[in-house]
Amino acid sequence: MNMNGNYKYNSYDFNGMLGMSGELVVFYKLYESDKKEKTQNSRFALKNHWEDLFLTIKHREVEGFLNPSDAHNIREYLEVLVND
């Protein structure tokens, strides 16, 4: 999937980490769609996926694939995008 934005956390940085890479791609595509369309549906889809991604990041943290500091920073960065 081709994304337009230049993001701090790229999906390819998480290849091999269960769910992270694919979910980041979906998140960024939904983010770009929401910025372009600004509809209630695009906003809902982005926020809904953000909740799923938040839990995926938390799971990878608990499993030891992400250290707590990195997990916190990723969640914080993505939350800023959601609330942008």
C-alpha cells in the first residue's frame, strides 16, 4: 500500500512483529482518508482502528517485542494524529 505521508513510525520498521506492520499501514491509510474526506464515516473508521492498534501495541509491549518507552512514544504519536 502506498501512503502519501512521511511518518515517524514506518510500517516496515515493524515487519515480523505480529500485527504491527499491517495495522500501521491501515491506520495511516485511514488517517490520510480522513484528512482528505473529513466525513463522519472516515473519522469513525480512523478512531475505531486506532483502538485496535492501541491494543496491538499494548500486546507487543507485554510480550516484550516493544519496550515500554517505545510503546508509549508510538501510542502518543499516533494519538496526536488521531486528534489532529
